[in-house]
Amino acid sequence: MSLLVAGGLVAGHGPVAPGAAHAQEYAPGPQPPGLVAGDPVGWYIGEYGYDQLHAQGIDGAGVTIAIAEQAFDPNSPDLVGADVTYIPLPEECSYLNEFVSDETISHGNNVAATIVGQGGPGQILGVAPKAKLLVYQLQTINLGDHRWQDGPCDDVLPTSSQRFVEAQVAGADIMSLSVLSSGEPDAWNMALMMMREKAYFRGGGNWGEVFGAEAVPMGAGVVTAVGYDGAVLDWAAKGPEVSLAAPGSWIPFRDVTTGEISYTVGTSLATPIAAGTLALGMQKWPDATTHQLTQSMVHNTRGGNPNLTHNEVTGLGIIDPVAFVAADPSQYPDTPAFTQNRGVDDWAVVPELLDGYPSNMSMHNPPWYQQDAGVDPAEIQWLPPGMEDLVGTAPNADYWETAGASPGPSAGASPLPSTGATAADVPAGLILAGLVGVPVVLVGVVVALVVVARRRGRSKEAATGGPPVPHGYAHPGGVPPQPGGFQQYPYPQQATPQQQAPPNSGAPPVPPGSGPWPLQHPGPGPQSGPPQDPQD
């Protein structure tokens, strides 16, 4: 049996025997009783009651989750039969798949399997196996590596923030990120997500503190990792920005080079567990708002937290899927739950969004936002108290009355060449220079407030096939086939690309979206700490 480290900018790993002394950096905590080598069913499935919920038909059906990873193979055995759509890099960036590594493929596959793994003989079982999963590809190598700049990808390389706008266009309810420093949503994009009642989780990282803490915006759920005994592991993120804790140790992890199951630690796997848990509540309580459900998550943590007591170790508590799903979320306020100790003052960016101040490019061209016209009133489902009167006061607010409808998704998408994975009518990649329509040059027209019908936005999108594709989006009529560089599972051993600096060279972590990957890490990747292999 071996233990891998997953979950930071890279996944350092090494073999560890059960019961052996582990390197302090990634000590996994107590081994779950009865753990059998190669068992693909995580200990948390029974310990946290996911098996009970699945038996009741609470399995994430009808909910769409989006993740963003550097690499992914929908042919993974754990995803056979899962509802998975893979959206690779734009065609201009396909040459970057030459630099895909075994580690990044393993990370993407296993983050996906933690959510929608199908279980059964030899298969990892996810916490929400019937949810729909959208997997968006990110850059595959260090942004400081000249090789990605040696091609036409410079102008179209998507960030995770951009990918999650695409995901919302495709109907995603929940966004989950386990690859940090990838251009995460900023305060504007996160506030707009909250205004539209969407949920966003991101891993805290494996450095003992929250990675990029100063850049974590209001509304982002920061997840740390606990072991079998419920204790936060020494290496797991801690700090005032932590929102929740979820299982993040002794997690089943399939090696793409051998196909065998080992075990891993990291907030990279705790984060999709938290996201998948929210999907179970969305399925159970379809009339609740997303904010009511995230409020229910933090009120119904292990042992309960009715007063929302917060600490820097587990945040608002350790998730309790059974208690969360059982509680009626209508008793909780319809306001974002993850707002603790953020660097941005309250919701100061919301008036800027309503006024149309940010550029279309900075917002990634969503169909519900237009510079100088603000946010489409029909899309606003939540606002901070006292800001209702600001709706419709943008200089070109009448754009939303006069703008024509954007074209909807095209038909006839062909499936990906993979077992159990399907293609969807979603854009293959946003073109950064694209614009959303042309603003009308009339000023001062007040648009009526069409807000807060208190019905889940995903219900409307499901009924209509999703919101229209905005002007300026590439629309290939479906997801292109798998790019070159991906091979059928399992993969032959691949050499890891040469890096600019050796591991642990001492460079400090870089906040999300602020520059190249930290040099102490051998490449950008799954969120984790310095890649020091655990040792026996």
C-alpha cells in the first residue's frame, strides 16, 4: 500500500507503508480501521454516511458541477458510466498537451472520481456519482516556461476564472478548484457568481496556511483537510479564511501508469468532496437557493454550529453530509455563507458591477454582464441588503431591454471518444477579445428590478437548455475530440518535463493569478505544498 500527496501546485508522492513513520510535511493521520490495500471505496463513504444517502437515492442527480484541471482522461475506469463532459484547451493551445505529465492526468482523473466515480468492483466511488461533471482543461506547464509562449496560445490560454464562466454558461451549479495559482475568480467575478446564486469551492492548500489568503474573495468556500479521526492534519491549510473542513487523508487514488489503487492526502481531494456534498443537498431540496444550502452546510457541520462559531483550524466546521441533507434549508438566510475574514471590504464591488464598471474582458464576456450596462436584472437572484435601488442605474442600463437574444447552443454535438463520457454544447474556449453585443447609447433609463424570485437558477437553465451562448464566444457546435497527447488508459511511463528550478529552491508562494508558478514547485499543478516526498 502506498500513500501519495495530492493537492497543491504539484503532487509530490512516494511510497509509504501503513503504520510507518511518515514525513511530517504530509503525515496522513491515523489509518482508518480495516483499510485494505487497493480498496477503491474511501473510508469516508461509510464514516460520513454517503452510503446511506446513496441508498435513499440522494446521489447528486440533476446537479451540474464544474472542475478545472491541467489534464484529464475520461477513459479512466472509475468514470465508466459517469455523466462527464471534457472541454480541452482551445485548438490554438493543443500543442501544450505535449507537456502533460502522469501526475497531472492522475490528479484530474482522481479529482473527478472523488465526485462522480461510479463504484462497483475495482472502481472508486464518488460522493455524488449521478451528478453531471464538466471538466475544463487549464494550462499544462509552468507559465514561466517559454515553451507555452512558443506557439499561438498566448492570447487564448484560459484561466480558471474564465473556465468557470464557461461552466456557468453551460449550466453549472457548483464550481470546484483544486489547481491554485491558475487565475482564480477575483472579487468582481466572485460577487457576480454570488449574485446569480452559484457556489464556488477552492482548496486551501497544503502549507499549513491558506494559499493566496490575501486574494480570496467574499463568497469563496476555502476547504481544508481532516483525517479519519477528525483532526486537521499538520500540513493542511489553517487561517482566518478557512470556511470548511472535509476528509483529505487516506483517499483512494488511481495511478494512471499502473491502474492500481493507492492512497493520497491533500486539500485537492477534500475540496471536491465538499462540492459533491453540496450537490446532494441541491438534489434533496430543489426549491432552496444556493445560499440557503451553503448556510445549511455550515450550520449543520459535525456536532452542529447554530451560532456559526468560526475558528482558524476547521473554519465553520467539518462537513456532515447526513445532517446537512436532513435539514430544511428554508430556515436559513438567503445570503452567502463563505464571507469570513476576507481582504475585500464586504460587498463593495457589487455597486461597481451594477454600474457596469468592469470591462467585458475582465468579466470573461458572460451573457449576463455588459460594460456600462451592468448586470442583466433577470439574472440577479441575490443582492446585499440596501443595494436593490442600484439595479438599472448603469449608464446604458436599457441595453437589457433592447439587446437581442444571443444565439443558443447548436445541435448535433458528437460524443467524446471515451467510455461513459458525453459531449455537451459548450464553448471549447473563450476568446479573450470577444465582446458581448454592442451597448445602446442611451443613458439614465431605469430598468425594473426582476430579482429574487427565490427559485434556483439551475431550474430555469435546465428547463431552457441553459442560458444563451454570448456574442464573442467560439461555438464549434460541440466539444472537439480529445487533443493529441492523451493516450488510452493506462498510460506508459512518461518523462516529466524539465523545470526551470529544482524543488524547494526557496521561492515564496505566489498569490492566485499574480504570476508564474512558485519556483519551488516542479510545475503548476494540483494544489499542494513543497513537493517533498513522504518517507518511511
